[in-house]
Amino acid sequence: MGVVVWSHEFGQSVSRPARMPSHQLVDLDGDGAQEWLVPVTFAMNGVAPATSDALYSFTEDGRFRWSVQPDQKLTYPNRVMSASWEIADYVVSTRADKVWAAFRHHAGSSSFVVEISPAGRQALRYVNFATIYAVAHWVTPAGGFLAVGGVNVEHRRPVLALMAENDPPATSPIDDPGRATCTECPAGRPQRQFFFPESELTEAAGRFFPYVNNLELIGPMLKVVASHGLGDSQFMVNPDFSVASFVFTESHWGAHRQLELKGQLDHRAEDCPERLKPVVVREWTPVSGWRDQMVSPRPGNVVRAAGPRG
């Protein structure tokens, strides 16, 4: 049975944010001593918080070091987005000399990433005119990149933005800046932005948008997981930023079968035209603008044998 080593009194009800590690132990300032990073929601599970989530730092033996709880305001032409903000994800750089934390608005429509120094100083790093779900630090032959995954509502596509880790703060490129540029939005742009394709599952499941819900480093490659409402697709991005392949996951085909049974799809998963068809991934850079990559499904993009159908 475990024992309590240390505790911290927050003075109010707190809980752990969903979809992320409850804590992480790293040496943030390179002094040989490790520190805890702990994301916190200031409400019980299932209760909407009145204030923004926070990221706390403690010494290994539990002494408070700093906390970051953004009160960021984003002023758009037709509305103002302000607290409360929900922490979506956070990542520590490979050198452990900075932390990036993504926050999204409880009503959607806008989100941002803050960069946090080992001493707890924060600065606005990236703004997305839609929801951010995942962040990662990806080291490539071209240098280290902050990778940000989420959704682009203008194009209704899962989106991945890549920024060189030492570039100036940036905002996602948009087609209608008069509608989707905020007063506080940084003037910079990411070095690359990818739009991944949607799937028939999104509309069949009655969901508004597909979105990137997870980023994972697989050796030198970046795995991008896109949610289509009830099932996922996975894309592998090479260190030279070409997209190697994609595959629909078992959750995708399981959701497909459920939608078949409900009459929301008119064909079987085994006969789905999306199963073996190449897809188009769109890539944007400030220099070249848009270009399309045709990406083939990798071997193994198959539907596993199903049990008896009801």
C-alpha cells in the first residue's frame, strides 16, 4: 500500500485534467535536481470550472516553485475570448529547458500555446483560430520544432502546425483575416502547416469536425493521430516533412460497423472505398503556399474479420 510522501493545499476543490499525464518529473533548470509538473483543474470532475486550469511546478520533495494560470484575452472582430481556459496538453523540450502548454477555450473557436521558462515565466507562443488538442517537441535534421495539432474550422480539416522552436511567436494562417485575426495574435506564421483529410465517418457520426487528437514520436518520425468522431486515422510524417503513409485504425473500422448497423452508412467496412484509396494531404509554407501530397495507405490498412452481425 502506498504512502503519502508530500501534499499541497490548493484551498479549493481540484481535479486532474483529462487526456494527459497527471504529473511529470523532469530536471527543468539543469541543476541535477528534478521538479514535478502537475496540471490542475479548479473544480471536481464533471463540474465546469469558473477559473482557468493551471500548470504547477514543485520540487521533488513537494515545495511549490511556480504556477502558470493564463488569463489571456483574444479580441476578434466579432467577439472576445477570455478565461476560463482549459489545459489541452503540455510537453517538455528534449533539453528540458522550456515547457509548452496548450490551452483551449471551453466554448471552442480559439486556443493558444504558452512557452514557459524553467523559472515559470510565460510568453504567448502560438494562437490557433480553433481548438488545439496536442503538442509535441520534434527534433529533425532541420532543427527542433514545436508541433501543434488540432482542427482548422475554415477548411474543416485536422491540422498540424510546425514552428522552429526559436522562431518568433506565430498565428495559424487563415483565408479570412478580417474575421479570424485577433488584436493579440502574433504576426508570425508557422514554418509549415498540414491539412489532413476527413473521412466519411465524421459526417455519418454527426460530428462537426475531424481533428488531430494526439502527436507521438516514433523514432525519428512524427505520428499524427486524427479523430473522425468515433474512430481514428494515423499518419506518419518523415523527418524531411514528407508524409510517408496513413492507416485507418481498428477503432475506425469498429465505428464503421456500428454506423452500418444503425443505417448511417450504406456499405460494409470490408467494401469501404476509403480503405485502399490514396488521400490528399495539403501542406502550406510561407514561401511556397499550398501544395498537395498524394499519400497511399500503408500495407496492413485492412479490415479485420468481423464476428456475426446482429
